[in-house]
Amino acid sequence: MSQDLGTDITGLQWIVITCVVLFASLLLSSGALGDVFGARRVYVLSLTLFTAASLTTGCAPTMSTLIAGQIVQGIGASLLAPWSLSLLTHAYPDSIDRVKAIASWPSWGGARS
């Protein structure tokens, strides 16, 4: 990857850190957006952003394109996380099914990593 993008270890660190820092720093404020605009609307927007950013980073020909994709991916992920669980609890009215769905929720988030 380093050779393909023509970068050194510092550039590779930027790739990793960009998404994580944006995700962590925007996570709390993203929850407020769902309160204002609605959980479903924010979730659909975040899923669209995250998917487009994933496609961009997967096909990035240059280092700057990859970092830009990581920025958008971090924003999308920060919007996605709080509302995915909220919508999950509303999707399963039966308490037994809801418990199973909530129990599996962290593993789906871990599968991304």
C-alpha cells in the first residue's frame, strides 16, 4: 500500500488515524442530530455517506483521495453508530427478539474492524 500510494509511514498513520479521530470526536454531537432531524433520516444519510466513503477509499488512486475518503468515512460512522442501536430497539417489539438483536449488535460493529 505504501508503495502504491507513494507514501511513507507518516502517510500510513494519517490513513489510520483520520477515520478514528473523526469518529470519536463527532460521536456525541451526532446523537443530537438524530434528535433534531429524526433517527431514521440521520441513519439513512450516515449509511449513504459511509458506503460512498468506503467505495472511495477502496478505489483511491492517491493518498489525498484516500485520506478524504477516510474523513467522510469517520463522519458517516459517527452518525451511524448511535442511531443503529436506537432503530434496532424499535424494529423488534418482542422483548426476546430485541434482546437477541441487541446482543448481536456489537459483533456487527466489530466485524467492520
